[in-house]
Amino acid sequence: MIVEQNVPLQTCNSFGIVAKAHTLVRICTQDDALAVQKELQAQGLGHCVLGGGSNIVLTGDVKARVLKVEIKGRQLLQDTAKAWIVEAGAGENWHDFVTWTLAQGWPGLENLALIPGSVGASPVQNIGAYGLELQDRFESLDAIDLSTGKLFTLNAAQCAFAYRDSIFKHRSSGENGLGLAGRALILRVRFNLPKPWRPVLGYLELERKIAETGIAQPHAQQIYDWVCAIRRTKLPDPAVLGNAGSFFKNPTVTPEQCADIIARDPNVVHYPMPDGNIKLAAGWLIDVCGWRGKTVGNAAVYEKQALVLVNRGGATGGEVVTLAKAIQTSVYERFGILLEPEPVVI
Ligand code: EPU
């Protein structure tokens, strides 16, 4: 365990916002996590868990102990007739892990290539892209309960995955005591990569690639290359232009609400869901409200994708939050829909 004081966090958050951690603790092993838990309990200290920092907005220096999870390691645990079961430490970089699994000959995560962040953060958000969500490839994870010091393992059902959501985003509440936000520190995640491998190609932009290239049966590496290429054209590279990916979730509405919006805006981008509800493209809602390229201070709406807010250099968390609130108000006034932010504001 490495403890540092007054640590600049600019390189620890993908928005590139300037802020400091009063105390930053680097957790490199399970024993580090157990030791930190004891210290937090004994001294009654507040904490905040930091993975790859790709889903946070820092609005000032962080007084609570910042627990930076840097647990490494990746291995094949099982190779059965049905699946490859692969495990990675929470501190592994997500994209590097995806790249490595493919290089080993274990396909299945290719649609999730180039998503910024760490392996440990992937189940929290139930990351998803190009027709695949983490929950489709999830086996189980190990974590420590920071309030009790107990180690525990959760399977997919216990993680309560939903669209960009899981048990790790909810505080404990009510009778069932569900909710592990602020309590769980994820140590390791295991993935189930099913055999035989089947491509996931339902997403419009992947269908376009098939039409363009004439490759009707792409292999996993080909899909990985396509996904990386699509992302690079549409989404800003956080190393060049700070951002946290999509800033809002795509909202879901009832068929009646959707019909009402279509009556006013026939071009609204919408997708029917298996449960009968309809998902709307938040990027489109923001775009038609005229937000593309608009700024508040140094925070801006990305020109090529209105769902992404970017740091044009020197943006503060306050500017990002002010811009996000103005977007919410404008979309609400026009469509009656309150957009829900994806990143956590600290
Ligand atoms: N659109 C516009 N204007 C815009 C942006 C989008 O009209 O400025 C329209 C597009 O025409 C398109 C539709 O909105 O028809 C959807 O856009 P896109 O395909 O880019 O996907 P998205 O819904 O904006 C989601 C995820 C992304 C993920 C992509 C691909 C959410 C909140 N975002 O974006 O995830 O990469 O689909 O699967 O679900 C992330 O979560 O950080 C993220 C980048």
C-alpha cells in the first residue's frame, strides 16, 4: 500500500480536470485493501474509490481518502467445452485487457474495445457498446465490503445489472439492504467468453461496415478493428481532449410518450426495447436543442457527438456541471424528458 499526500488528480481522471487528493492510497493487493479497510474503520475516515477515472467529474480537491485501485494480473482460469473463463485484477486497463484476450485466442469482448477505464469499474457501469453489454460476458467478481472488512463474491444476478447500472451504483436501502455504493471495493472480475464464439453484429454501424467491406463473416479481430475505427471517428480520445464518454444515459419512454414526441418531431431517433418501452437517443435530443459545439467556460459539447462533453483545456468541474444542467433544462423544456447523467460528480 502506498500513501501519498496532496496528489494532483489531473492524470487520474479522463476529463483532465485539475484537482488534488488530500490523501491518495494506492491499493495494489488484496492485503492492501484489507489494511485500508481497517484504517478507515478505526479512524472513521471518509473514502472514495477511483478506478480508471473515466466516469467522474471532480468539482474540487478531494478531502475524503482517495482509494486508487491498482490490483493487476490476468489469467485463464478454465477452458471448458462451453467457455473460456478469464480473470483480471480490478486495476487492469480495460482496453488492454480486451486486446490481450483476443491475442490469446479467446474472443468475446471485441465489441467493447477502446472503452476507457479499468476492469474494476466495468461492472459498476455495466459498460456497453455496439450491441454488447458487460453483463453478457460476466461470470463473477470478488470484492471487499469496506464497512465490515468481509470478502465476498457476486455472480451476475447478484450484481443486478441493468442499462449502465448495477448494485454498485445504489446506496443500501429499505428492507432488503441491497445497494453497495460506497461500500464495495472490487478486487477481481471474471469473464465468461462463450464457445463457440458468435459475432455480435446487430448494431447499425457494424452492419454498415459489413456492407462497405463485403466481409459478411468477420472474425473477432476484424470486429475489434471496426469498433476501434468507429469509436475513433465519433468519440474524442481522452488523451487529447478530456471527456467521460457519453455524459447522459439514453432515456427510456413509454410508447405513448414516444408517439407524443414523434408528433412534434418526426425525426426523433428511437429504438423499441424488448419490454415494450422505447429508448431515445440522448445525443439526438441534445443535438436538436442546438447544443453541439456550445460552451460554458472551457467545458464544451463535442462537435461530432452531442452526448459527449469535453474539456477544451483548463475546464473546471463546476463548468462541466453547469453545462450539463443547462442541457438538462433545455431538453426538459422541449421534450419533457429529464436526462440522467452517467458520470459521478465528486
Ligand atoms: N445522434 C445525433 N446527434 C448527435 C449524436 C447522436 O443525432 O450529436 C444520433 C445518431 O444519429 C444516432 C443516435 O443518436 O442515430 C445514436 O448515436 P450513437 O450511435 O453514437 O450512440 P449513442 O446512443 O449516442 C451509445 C452509448 C455509447 C456507445 C454507443 C455505441 C449510451 C449513453 N451511450 O451512444 O457509450 O459507445 O452507443 O454502442 O448508452 C459511454 O457510455 O460512455 C459510451 C460512449
